[in-house]
Amino acid sequence: MQRYAQGDFRAFEELYQRHKGGLYRYFLRQLGEHGLAEDLFQEIWSKVISQAPSYQVKAKFTTWLYTLAQHKLIDHVRHIKVANKVINADKVEHDEDEKIPQNQGVNEKSPEHQLQQQHTAMILKHCIQALPLVQKDCFLLKEEAGLTVEVIAHVVGANYQACKSRLRYAYNNLRQCITHKMGRSSI
Amino acid sequence: MSQQDNNEYPDQLKISDLYQSLKHEQPPEAIDQAILILAKQAGNTTEQSIKSAQFAEKHQTSKTKSNWRRWQWPLSIAASVMLISVIFINQYASFLPNSTVFSPEEAREFMVNSAPISAPSAEQKKGLLRKDAGLEKPATASSAAHNYAEKQALLIVNTELVQQTNGGLQAQQKQKEYSAETLAVQRNSKRVKIDEMPTQIKLSNIEQLRQQINTTQAQLLSLSQQQNDAVLQDSFTENSGAHLSLKELEMKALKAQISELQNALFKHMQSYYQHSPTWQVDNKLLKLLRIEQQQAWQTLSKQTVVQ
């Protein structure tokens, strides 16, 4: 980032290629819409570019990037209604149509396995979407940005124990959600 | 970590692994290009701004200079005003009206403009008319001839009156001039002690005082003669008393003026004599002094005053 501030464009390109996927998916998983995710994604990188001259090395670039993203997301969520997408931590949707029979003993490389994989992915995405906002936020910062619990706490503005709890609840909910949809043996 | 956590931890790992296997969404290529182009443009601008910043740092002194130059004129004007104010305050005493010195010309002008010029009174005109015109009604002259003669006489009288008035005016003007000069001399005398004056100044003052005394005495004499004539001609008129009072006042003022001039003259003479004991005073000058002043001078200089 400092090299880019000095005028090295390739430094920025490298940064962008490294972080673009995770940031994009972060917005995508949170908002559930490609268009909206793209808008916020572009806004964040514009901000990174504009603040490059004044950038100071106080923390990792990843931390700074996802802090900007998290603030932008909060600002956006305040203006839209996402209550119908926020589900209570104890309540998990059940979709009988998505359940797949277990113990089919298929080959991993077979088309059937691939199909199963795709189906599992779809279910997981659905379950992530169903998570409460704060749990989803912590889960995505961990999985997409690779941040530790301490850094996640700093980004979201909460303490360490609260973040750890949110993560635990997030994984539990996902497990339950997937189990309900696919059966216990899937995980 | 608790037992529950241990049981859950493998699930977390599995979910995490499952999620990582899903990650394949990427932003559209168009957005990538747009962001990279923006970064490139901003990078060029940043390079220019860095150069500008370096240039600005290099010429930072000129900016401070321009700030100073902006305030150059107001500061200089303020400093000038302050300087003038300080000088004026320090020299304020010199500008007081009491310490102003009038030049003799200015005093003369003041006296001329302020003092009223007395015109010949009606009685004076009548007196002259009777005395000089000699108007008598001829016993046998015709009315036309009589009128003609009367007119001629009046013309003569008026001419004389005008001449006398002019002379009187001139005398009065001269008197005022000398009064102004006297005023200046007296002021100079008061301001600067006579003993501290240079000798040349003393001589000059003495000469001036002599002339003033002569003029004033002439005026007094003229006024006295006028008064006498008025007494003779108007002794039986109603306004004669008031007219005579005015004359007396004028004479009294002239006498006081002469007395002051004599005092000043005597002082100047004494002071000059102290510096120049061999000075021989002109008798005419001595006669201008009062009797007691003449005696005092005689005692001082052992010079006999020729009466």
C-alpha cells in the first residue's frame, strides 16, 4: 500500500488480486444480491485508492480493508430492510425438498458426487444467508478475510468474548441447518 | 477448551472446509478493469501531487513572503501613524495657543481689523462748517447765487473733512501698527528677558520704542486739539458731554500706552547701558522718558539731561 502511495501501480494490482474475491464474497453473502454487492465492492476500492496517499501502517491491510467494508455494510443496512432475511439463532428453516438421502456410497469423482457437492454448497449458502447479521459478519470475516478472533473483535467493535460467542453460534447454526437439510452424516 | 468445544471444533473445521470448497464467486471483469483504471489514474495524480508538494516545500519561503507582502502596506501605514502620534504628543506643548508668537505684521493686521475707526462726529462737521466755511447769508445775494456759494463751501468742507478723516484714519492706522509692534515688543520682552537679548536687538527695540512713543504722543496731541476745538464749538449742544467723555477715554488710553512704552524704553536703555557703559544717549531720546526716569538715568550714567 505504501508502495502504491509512492506511485507503484503494480503494488496496488497485487493487493487487488489478493483480496478482491474475499471482499466480493463478503458483500455477496451479507446482502444476497450481486448488484448490491458489486456497488459496495466498487465503493470500497475507490475509497482505498483515494486514501492511499494518507495511509499509515497502523495495522494489517486486511484489517483496514474489512473495517472499511464492515462500516460500509452497516451504513447500507441501516437504509434497507433485511429483517425478513435475519433469523433467530434458535430458529432454523427446514426445507424437506432439499434433503438428500444418506449413505448412497457414491464415488467422490463421479458426477453424482459433484452434483452432491453442488447441492451441499447451495444448502450452505442458504444456511449462511439465514444466519443473524452479527453471526454472519463474524463468520465471513473469519472465513473470507482469514482474521483472528481478536482482529474480528476490533473490526466489528465488540469485545473478544462476544466475538468468540458469535462465531460459536454461527457454526452451530450452520451445522444444524445443514443437518436438517441434508442429514447428520453430511458433516 | 471444554469438552463441548472439542466436540464442536471438528464440526467447525468441517464447516470451514466445506465453505472453503465453495468459494469461487469473483467480481465481474468489468468491475476489475474499472477499479484498476481508477487506481492507475489516481497513481499518476499522486505522482504529480508529490512533485507539487516537493516544489511547494522548496518554495515555502516565497509563500511566507507573500503573506508578509500582503500586510506590508497596512503595517507601514500603521507604523507611520503611530510615529506621528508620538511626535505630536511629545511636542504638544509647542502647539498651545498661548505660546504662539505673532509676527508684527500679524499683530498689526489684528489691530487694524479689530479696532473700530472713529468717524468725525456731526459736531465736528458742524464746527468745521462754521469755522472754516464761514457761511453767512448775504444780505443782498440772490437765492441762486447763495445756493451756489453754499454748495461750493460745502464741497470745500467735505474735501477738508475727507482729508482730515483720511489723515485721522491714517494716524489711527499708524497708531495701531505701532500698537501692534509695541505688543510684539512687549511680548518679546516678557517672553525673553531684556538682559538676555543680544545688544543689537536691544538697540533695535530702543529705536522702535522711540518711534512708538513719538507717534503716540503725536496722536495724543492731535486728540487734545480736537477735544479743545470741540469744547469751543459744541459747548452748548446737547451731546457735547458724551462726545467729550469719549475723547477723554481715548486720551487716557493713549497716555497709558505712552507710559508703558516709556517703561519699556527705560528698561531697554538700562540693560543696554550695562553691557555698553560708554553709550552716550541722545537727548531727544531722554526727553521721551518721564521726569523721574530721566533723573534715574542721570544718576545711573551721570549724564546730564539737557532740557
